[in-house]
Amino acid sequence: MPRASSRLLGLVTCCFALLADAVVWDILRTTYGPSMTGVYFQSQPRTRSDALDQGWTKLSGCEQGSKWRGERYIRNDDHTIVLIYDVSGNIAGIQTGFETNDPRGLNVTAMAKYTQEDGGYTYVTTYFADPKQLCDASRNACSEVENIYFQRGSCDNLMTISTDLSAVSSWTLGKCFPKMGVHYAYGYTTTSSCDDLFPLFLLYDQGVMKGIGFALIANFTSPHYEHPTLDNLKWMLYEAPQCVSTRVVSSIHIFLSQSLLETTCKTSG
């Protein structure tokens, strides 16, 4: 293990944790699949130091006028997964991005209220910590995680979402699926328009958020994306939008807790 990573390992274990009830966000893995190999359930670096060791490069930082908070990193010029770190190098958020001029069926105009464009790419953004603190070197990265923050357009327009299921009343209960947990969608009904589906979904297990995900109605080809059909979605949602029957979904499950990967749904909630 690189020396810098060793110094930060204990810090990250603390910082990326839900201290209440000793539930820990102890992993960062992306993309559901049939096995734990290759791109499926791929581990992503939870510190800037590890990211640099693995060949990630800086996309933007805390400079004045930035459209996002924190420091953004990509690997191999692939904007499908963009990792956000605070100024001290701790994981603090994640994005998925696509070429603005090649939206692959996505209604970019309708989705503009949920996204932000820069440099020819459009991004969907969720933070794991208060964005206002990410560029502050004095931030206590080990404080209790109570919320995540979805950026709706500009970086000042944030939707705060509790990690405690009892405080999430406006989201629609979905179904539990093994290794995914219980899905929650925002505003989905069977008659929802595919041009305006909210691009973030939540994953809970035992009443605590243990993962999230992005879902876009577009035919993106990155191997990081999953492509569930309407029949697949019916295993995860009670209110699966029927419009998906004639469209392509590109989604990414983002796993934050090892215990989520172990859920069998026999006792999840």
C-alpha cells in the first residue's frame, strides 16, 4: 500500500461513516452486475491520494467561479464516473457525465433543472457531505453524516436528503432486491414521462441509506452503465414508468456499505 494511502486509511474509515447506530459507509463501489469481477461492483478510490495512485486526474477544483464544490477527478478521460473530494482529499461526492452534444436520446432541455454543463459535458451530481464545507481545510470530515445533497442545476440549488429513512417522506417506496436493498424513487408513477424522470434514486437497508444511484433515459454505451428493461425495473419498483418499454435506461448503482452487498431482502426495510 502506498505510504500516503496508509496515512489516510484510518481517517477515511472514520470520515466515510454513519456514526449513529454504528452503521458504516465503508466502501465505494459502482455498477450492479452478475459477478464481482471486471466493471461490476468496481471499487473506486475514497481518497484523493488513492485516486492519483490509480491514474485519476483532476478535472476542476475549489477555484472561484467553479460550478461545483470540491475537487473533481476522472480516469482515462471517462466522464461516466467523476469522483469529488474535499480539499483535504476525502471522498465527498460523485457525478455521472455525458457529452452534451451526444445525449443518446436524453431530453437535455427537460433535464437541465437537474444538471450542470461545462466544457462540453453535462453532469448529474450528488454530494456525501455539505458542499459548502468541501473547500474549507478546517472541515471536520469525521462528523456524523446525516444528509446527502443533490445539486439541482447551480451549486447553490441543493436538495437535502436524509440518510435516515424515517425522515424521507416524499420519496416513493420501491422493492428490495438482493445486493441492492430497498429502492426509493422521487415522483415515479406508471404514467411518468421519460423526458423528466428524476435522475437520482436511493438505496436503504434496515432503515439506513447504504447506497444511491443515477438513472437517465438515454442509450449510453459506457460499461459502467446498467441497462434495465421495464421487466427488470418491476423487480425494483412498484411504480415503474411504462414509458421505459420503448426507451433505454442507463443507470449506475453506487454502493456505500459492504452490508448492502450482503442483503438478501429477507429482513430489509
